[in-house]
Amino acid sequence: MDPNHNDPSRNNGPNKPDDKKRPNWLLAAIIAIGAVLVIGMIYNSVTSSQYTLTTFSDFLDAKEAGELAEVQFRADRIVYLTKEEAAKDKSLQKACYTGLPTGSDTMALSVELDAMGVTVHRLIVEDNSGLLMIGYYLIMGLMIFGLMSMVTRRMSGEGMMGGLGKSKAKVYMEKQTGVTFKDVAGQDEAKESLQEIIDFLHNPQKYTDIGAKLPKGALLVGSPGTGKTLIAKAVAGEADVPFFSISGSDFVEMFVGMGASRVRDLFKEAAKVAPCIIFIDEIDAVGRSRDTRYGGNSEQEQTLNQLLSEIDGFDSTKGIVCLAATNRPEILDKALLRPGRFDRRIIVDRPNLQGRLDTLKVHTRKIKLAEDVDLNKIAAATAGAVGADLANLVNEAALRAVRKGRKMVNQEDLLVSFETVIAGTEKKNSVLTDMEKRLVAYHEVGHALVSALEKGAQPVSKITIVPHTTGALGYTLYLPEEEKILSTRDELLTQLRSLLGGRAAEQIVFGTVTNGASNDIQQATSLARHMVSLWGMSDELGLMATASVNNQYLDGQAHMDCSQETAAKVDAAVRKLMQDAYEASKQTLVDNRALLDEISEYLLVKETITGEELMAYVNADKQKLPEPAEENTEE
């Protein structure tokens, strides 16, 4: 519903002429002058085609030779007729013309020609090039005037295209969004914070009686795909008030000042229908910090200044609440985050185990599920996934069920879809040599066996040597038994040894290494560097943070924040952690070489084995160990 619909102030009043009945004199004038110019150019073209172009030297030579019969002096040229052409019939005569050099004394030349008996005409035909030039300038002026008039009318809301400076905000009502808090799962803390805002919009008197003031703005912060925009739409559905939604990039346009104009228009329209909610998505596009010595985009700064003044200007008791979303809060201007503006920060974080389970239940409400589906296992396997990832997983499972000719989604569809998201689809036409298959098999079993033999390691769910479209020739899938927020140093070292188990197996069995461990080494190096530079788990550096994390809601990469000497020590500590973990993995596999060979040969035959099959081999091997001898207690 447009709040401006049926607004009489936007209709033409009695003193305002109707645009459709207004005579378009500007267009008529441009057409008339254009017609004159076209006629003039055609005339010049026709008349010029009747003459032969010569040089001024040719004209002087003809004069000296006495060959001139008639000469006409014009504004910028000399037209002459030779005696040979004059003797012809007039319909066949063709005169010559040449340019008139600057500074030529036409009076003396005409006197000389008259004395020679040549017929001389002075300015018989005036050249119309000056008139054409005036016409050109006139029509260009009219065109510029018309363009500026059109832009002005568009900025003021008139004309065919609507207002150029008008806000592009869309108004959502509850019946249009169709989203409520029932459609948002795994974000209980965020919903609780926003519930207070909704209650204020419904019952403002309850807060004003006690003297409380609700924050004018709330900033939704979180990683991409966590559901910030979905939560904002759910607020609109729950509050049942007009909901203005606009992206931060919509404020910044090609024309300077348009962003500030749109901000003014947005808040002006919101004030008319208060109480309401204004939602600015990706506010970092317009709210970037101005604290830079190199200056910034003046259009962006003007828009930000206007936004700050508008937030300060409206009365919070009227029920206008500003919501904004971003995944880069560290780059926002401090003035935007000060008390009285977007001072309430609502974290929309990655869901935990229960949150993922609730999210899967929301996304599978309209999906026909088989009886064997266990969403708890899927939620446990998708640690770190956001709402968008889970929605994609469920949709991929439904598509797979259709491809397989089933009418219901089963557990296998969900698990295969999860593996498709992390590793891609299987490459059925990929052909590996026997040596390559043996290398991949030992590599993957090296990962799995080190994990199975280490205490506190994540249990293995699946091992496969089937190539996938992401470039992986095989992979080992882990399925944690429980979701942990904190990890001890021993657990991280165990994870480090598991990551390097594949490279260790290659070295032990084949006496060489391959490039297949590149991703393992990258993950292990990142883990070791975090242990040293962020978590203070290095014996060499101790409790010292040598790096800081920027863009924690995006890539979350750590950037070194120390001297070059300290950075060198960090590199040495990381290298020592990696080398120690690698040697420990090698020792574990050497001690269990027979088990490594047995499981690898089994994997070469089946190509894919489960964690249960792996542990069956490991447990059977443990049962083969001799019982420890009893100590002789006799004296």
C-alpha cells in the first residue's frame, strides 16, 4: 500500500496547468530551427555542387592570363567565370570558386579587374554560414535548456519518469512480507531484542509512562546468510506497521546530492505514516567511516551527513524505528554508532546445534520427508552452517529425490546433499591410474587412522576415494558427537596431527610426497598460526597476541600486528608446531603400519567406507594385542 496514494497534495491544483494540455513550445521551436538548418545545409550543398573548387593561385594565374570574364566577391570566397565557360550556353556554364585569404584587399583587386574589362560583382550573393552558426548556437542552447528543465521537473516529482531524487524505498505490510518470527529459527536472542521494539510500536504509552526511551536505531550484525534481512521482514510482519526497506547502495547515485535528497524523502514519507519501521540493508555502502586522510566520496559523505541529521531530527515518541543490517560493523562511522542513533547492536550469529535443528525443521515444513530422516544427525554434521546453507541443503535433497524418482526425501538424500555442498558432485568419468588410486587411498586412510587412534579426536563418518567436482580426489568426513565452543590445546594438536596424517602416510608408504596435501597443509598452517598468534599457545612466545582479526563476519582472516622480528619468531613457532605434529603422525602410522595397509587395501576395493567399518578394523586390531603380564608380587 502506497502511503502517498490518494494524497491530494500530490495532484494538480486549480492553479496548476495540466501537463497534457500545456503547449510544448520548446519542442516546436527546436523542430522549426532544425528545419531551417537542414534547408540551409541542403541549399549550401546544392549551390556548392554547381562550382569547381580551385586555389587562390589558380585565380591569380587566370587573371594574369586575361582569362577572367566575370568575378563575384562574397563574404569568404571569390566566385569567377572564365571566358571559355562564358562562351557556353548558360545551362552548361560552371563557375569556379576559391577561398579568400585573410587580409586580402578586395577593393584594390576589384579596381584592377575592372580596369582589365572584367565584370565585377560585389557581394551579389551573401554567404549564409554566419546564419547557420547562429542557428547552431540557438538550437544547442534550447536543447540544454530543455534538458535542464526535464531534470528539474524529474527532481521535483514531475515528468514522465517520476522524481529522480525520490526515495526508492518499498513499503511492506504484514500481508505482503508473509514472514513472522515463526519463520525465523536459531536466533532466539535477536528475536528477543527485536520483540521489545515491536512491543514499543504496539504499546508506546507503557514505555513513555515510566520515562523510558527506546533506541532510535538498531544494527543487525552477522555473517552473510544468517538471516538479517529475514529477521527485519519478520519484524514488519509482527509489528503490523508500515515497513520501509531500502538498500544502502540505493542512496548513492550518479548525480551529486541525490543520496541526501532520497534520505530526506524517505524520512519525510515515514513521518506521514508513523508508527513505522525503516530498514536499511547493507548500510556499510553509505555509512563507511569518514576518518581517512586521503578523503572519500563526497556524495557518500553528504548522504551519511543527511542520514545522521535525519535520525537526530525525528521524535522517537512518534514510533519511528530505524533498523540496519551489515556484516562489516568495524568500518562504520563512529557518529553512526553513538548513543541516540544505531547504538543497539543485535548479533545475528551462526546458529548452534539446537538452532540448526530448528532451522532445518522450518525449511522442511513443506518438504515430504521419509520415516528414516533424522534431522538431529544432519544438524550435528553441519556445524558452522548458516540458515542459507541449510535452506540450500534441504532444497538440494528435494531435487535429488525427484531425480531418483521418489516422492519423499530420505536420510540419504540429505547426507548426499550435505556432501555435495562441501565437496561437489561425484566425477563419474574421471579415470585415475592404479598408482594414483593407491596414493589417494593411503592418504585418506592416513587422516582417518590418526584420528581413530588419537584421544579426543572427532570420529570419522566416511572415507571415499571417488573424485569430486571441487577438485578433491577423495576426502575424509568427520561427524562430531557434540558441538564444542571451546577447544583445549591438546585437542587442537590432535586436529593438527590428523590434518597432516595424509602427507605422513604418503611419505611412509611411497617414500615421496604429492601435491594432494595442499589443502591439508593450508588448513594446518592456519590452525597453527591461530594457536601461536591469537590464542597464546606457543611455548616460544607465550601469552602474546601478535595478530588481529578484521572482518570477523566475512573471511575472519588474522593480520599480523607486530614487528618484523616478532613476525619471524611467529613463523618459527608455527613451523615447529607443524613439524612436531607431522613427526607424531608419522610415528603413529609407523607403529600401526599393518593396520594402515589393511584398511587401505579394503578402501581400494570398495572406494567408499563408513566410520563404523573403519572402527571395526581398529577395534579388531586392538583385540589382537597381548594382555599385559601380571606383576609378580611374591617376595
